[in-house]
Amino acid sequence: MRPFAITTSQGQREWAAVIKEMEDSLALRKHKPGSLTRQWRYLHERSGGSICGLSDLIRESAVEAILSGMEAITRNLMDTIEISELAQQTYRRHQHRRSAAKVKAATAS
């Protein structure tokens, strides 16, 4: 199955809508509504554009939020969650590209 495409504004809106639906179903006492939807690009990178990977990440993060007593999903919490190996590899590639772009920009100025 191909990853969910976010190369167009419509694709980005659709991806954010999927996240919003998942986020709206969370029953975490301290979670701020919309906080996951605002991180749509990060969630796409982390999940490799896979709705299954996204679901795994949000579900595992929710479980950890409950067990830790945080009762909220944050970027820091999600960074500690490992999902499928394919999604992890894709995310590492995004991180590598972003780091290389920052180095290139810093050396160009």
C-alpha cells in the first residue's frame, strides 16, 4: 500500500482530518484538543504516511500517557515511541535530510 500523499494542500487537509478524527476519540484528561492535528507533518514523517503507523503511534502514545500519569500526548512522548521498522527508517531519512539541509544553509550564509 502506498503512503498517504501530502504533496498537495488537499492531501495535507485530508491527512490532518484523519489525525483529527483519531485525536477526537482520545479520552485523556489533560490532552489539548488540536495539539496532534497541528503536528500533521511530524506525524506523517513518523508514520511514513501510513494510517496504520499513525494509528499505532497515537495508540501507543495514549497508553504511555495513561501509564505515566501524564494523560496527554506530546511530541516528546511520541519521540519515545517506536512503531514499525519501516516507519522508523522513513523517519530517520527525514531527520537526516533535515539535518543536511540545516548544515547546508548554515555554511551558505
